[in-house]
Amino acid sequence: MTKIADILPRYTQFNTIIAEVSNRRSIEFSQQQFVADFYTQFNNIQSFEAMLIDLTMQTKLERFKTFQYLYDLTFLTQFR
């Protein structure tokens, strides 16, 4: 599965291209290639949603692990 870290830089570039094309009202060949490749790679909304859900779940798990570590650290230092 594609990771969110893989898509974000490309998505940023995609948005930049869209803004440039909207202002210029024309598209360069290299930009057209990028947009077509981006769409081909990320056109499946279900995989994009799964990537976001995975990121959310991973973030919550990491947050829990951090809280657990801090709690354990606090608990252990109380008895020194």
C-alpha cells in the first residue's frame, strides 16, 4: 500500500501545477505527463482513504505509546 509520505510531495506538486495551469490557461507537456501519471497512480479513492485511515491509526498508536512511556517514566521516578 502507498504511504501518505509518498503521496504528499506529489500532491503538493499536483496542486502547484493546477494553480499554474489555471492562471496561464495552458499546460506544458511535462506538466500534462505529471498530472496523467499522478491520476494513474492515485485514482483509486479507496486506496487513498485506506492510506489516511492507516495514518490516523498509526498516529493514535504512536500518541498512546508516548503517553504510556511518559506515564511509566513518571511512575518510576516517584519511587527513587
